[in-house]
Amino acid sequence: MVSASATDVSVLSAALATPYDSRGNVDESKIEAVVDSYISRGVEGMYCCGSSGEGLLLSADERVRVVAAAARASDDRVPVIAHVGALSTREAIDIAVRSEAEGAVAVSMVPPIYYSYGPDAIAAHYRAVMDAVSLPMILYNIPQFTGTEFDPASAADLLADERVIGVKQTAHNMFHLERMRHAHPDKAFIGGFDEVFVAAIAAGASGAIGTTIGFQIELFRAAREFVGRGDLVAAQRVQARINEVVAELVDIDVFPAAKHVSGMPFGGLGDCRAPFRPLTAEGRARADRVADLVAAHVEATENERGDGRR
């Protein structure tokens, strides 16, 4: 098995929603169908069992099954990253070791949550997991959920470890992103909030892992292309389209609504697990209209990309 490098994960990766069957169990065949479809449409990486994938609502066994199914479907075409964050170091190690055996090329973790841990305990938690596997680590910075923020000072010790290849920056602080990248130019800084994708690229992000990337990959690829051309106005226009979708999903109920939209081409992925509430009939109808909005935005954006190539 080949581990990922910072360059390998500097791509547009879908934060996979975890499909369930009619009994609420992980549906591995549907995971494979989603991954294959995403790759065929241009998604460049898969991130399993993060926030969008309800990772902390799954058992360790279920999380490993998700990774295994994604890796089978990918068949080395794109990198598969396993989020292995857990309440205890022991459980995180268990998930990481088994995810490596099932085909993940990198692991990622939120810092330990619930108890208030000091920086030494957090660093030791990450190093214990890295010691247990041969895979590289991506720090998952999502302070609004964990209460811990990786910034240029607090992340410096871990970023100095060669086994840490980057940071998933699911935070709006672009100043911190730029300062971390300035101090560690060999690492991958990966945007985690779809609504600031263009801003993150401008601040130095080299890729993205996002909730809506799977079902509007064409917009993210176009925005990246426009930034590369130096056409900031076009990039901003595409970002506004991405944000119109994000804003509507947030207003409905972001994770259940995004999962509904993600699942529409596949006959549904099931509801998010409790304590998430199922979407109401009104919420489902609104989410259906989001899919129509995405289709309209993709068509308009593809036309613009075509005009720019002529």
C-alpha cells in the first residue's frame, strides 16, 4: 500500500455522506456506487467518516466498513482518507490501524473532545495514533465543534512532525491558514468550508474537503480554474453560486439536507442518525429544489468555462 503525500491530498475531495439501508445499517454497496459516480464526474479524493459522514455517530466497526467500501470502489484512482478521531486514544488507534489495512492512504483526526485537554495531551494523542500506523496524518481543525483551535502557535509542534502532512482547515480564519502555510510551505492546507473555497485558495489552500463537493464538483473545479487563470471576478461569481446552495442547505438543516441532495441520484442514502431529526416534508421539498438549483448553476458555469476556452 502506498501512503499519500501532501501533493496527493491537495485535491478536491468529497466529504462522503454515509448511506444506510432500510434498517439503518451502513450500506456498503451504495458507498461503492457513490464513490464510482463521483470519480466519473471528476471528484479527486474521498474523505470518509468526517462530520458529513456522521463519523462520531458510527461504531468503530461501521467506520472501518465505510473506509473499506470507499477504497474498493476507488481502486487506487483517487486517495481515500479515513477520519479516525474518537473520544479515546485507544479507539482512534483501533480505527486507524484497521483503516490502513482496508486501503486508506492517510488518516485524519479531530482533537480529542468533551474533556478539556491541554496541548501536551492533544499532541500525545495524535502521536500515539501516528506511532500505530504507517500512514500520514491530516490535522482536522474544526474549533466550533471541538473547542480546540489549531493556529500558527498551537499547531507548530505537530506540524514540525514529518508524519503530519497537512491541516483540514474547517474554520473561517484565513489569516491563520496563511500564517501556517507560510511557516510550513511543504504541508497541505486544505479548505474545509465550501462557502470560503475561493478565499481559502487565495490564502494558500491547495485543495478542499467539502460537504457539497460531491454533488457540485463542476463548480469547485471551475472556481479553481478561474483562480488559476487570474480571473477573480469569474471565480467570485462561481463562489456566489456555491454559497447560494450552502445557504439554503444551512437554512433547511445542513447535514440532513446535504445528505438528501447527495442521495438523490442513488435512490436516497437514508436519514442522518439520531439525534439528528429526519427532514420534514417541507425540508425534503426544499432540498429537492436545491438539486435543481445546482443543475442550473452547473449549466451556467460550464457555459462560462467553455467561453473562456475559445
